[in-house]
Amino acid sequence: MSFSGKTVLITGASAGFGAATAKLFSESGAKLVLGDISAEGLGEGISGDFVTLVGDVRDPAYSKELVKLSIDTFGSLDIAINNAGIVHSFAKIPDLTEAESRKVIDVNLLGVFWALQAQLPVMEAQFAETGEGCAVVNLASVAGLGGASWLSIYGASKHGVVGLTRAAALEYARKGIRVNAICPSFAATAMAGEAVDDPEVESHMTRGVPMRRLATVNEVVQAILWAADPANSFTTGQNIAIDGGLGAL
């Protein structure tokens, strides 16, 4: 896949899927606008053109600032990867605190909503002017495609991302903007926490997965790039599970 000359905006870009996605886009010729709540690790390993902006996706103004930075720096916004997200502790519904629950919704669901509000009008205007299509890829989860016991609010937030993805895809299907979501099961990132280093916990997390393992970061990132690739110009409104066969059960 080549993204030469494309401008790609990525949130949650300092680690995990975001950092790995940024690296592959850069290697394929893209110009990058990278955002995260922390400057640590942001832009590390990127050799091509990129700019960074630290901020919180819970703030609608931050999404607007990222889009403005993209236009002011590179003159376009071709692809947006709305990756920023958090997970709460494993807990039953009555045991989750109000503060933790609200934070998960604010980051995972409203963070994507504010991003779409800022990105879609600019992409629509760009398509009207150039005729070149744009793409948005939201990071959801298999927890957004079914029930997620002990991860109720996280799962609810990702169900919301799935709904936003479908709605945005329908609203902009004739406006030159494709909107898809990637829905991974547990992967070997920092968000999986102790499972990466603890075989017993990892076994618990993967016992329902037919492949009986975590996804690798690269397996998920390859799907992100596929969804963003202009060659896949008839794919929109899809919530693509990267789940080791879990959805086939």
C-alpha cells in the first residue's frame, strides 16, 4: 500500500496501535499529524514529515485544533485514524465508579464524536474541490459487537463507536468520505496490561478465542491501513472484527 502525498491524522499516536500505525503510514510516504494526551513517545521512529499536538480528545476544541494543524501545515486532510481510547478495570457493573465510567465514555465515545465533527466538514469540502476521496477509520473493539462482561462501560462506549461509524458512513457516502471501524479483540498492547507478561491472565483473556492467543499489534495495524487505503473505495460503514475467529462462534 502506498500513501504517498496523503495527509494522515492519528490520535492516541504515542504508543500501541497509534504509534505502530504512524510508523507504517510514514514508511509508505504519508505526512502525519500526530496527537496524544502525552508528548512522551509522540513521533518516535518517524522519519518522514510530521507534526504533533498534545491535547485531550475529551475537549472538542482539541479535535478542531488537530484538523486546523493538518490544513495549515500540509494543506489537506485525507485520512483520519481516531484511535485514542482507554479501558477501565475489570469489574461488575455495580462496582464501577461514576468518575471512571464517565471518563471512559468521554474518551472513547465522545472523543470519536468530537473528532468526526471536526474532520468530516473539512473532508467534504476538500472532496468537493479536488474530487479525491477521504477515509476515516475509528478504533472500536469486539466489545462493541457483543456483550463484554466485566467491561460493561468500555463495551458500551465501543458499541457507540460502531453506531457512529455506521451513521457517519451513511451521511457521507455520496460526499467522497468512507468511514469504517476496526474492532480488535485483546491485543498485545499496554492496554492489555498484565496479560502481556502473565501467561495465566493471558490464558483467561484468550480462552474464548478460537486461535487461543492475543492479536499482535501488526495484525491490527495492517487492518487499519487496509481500511484507509483508497484502493478499497467501495468499503464503507463496516465494523471489521480482528478477533481470531471469535465472531464465528
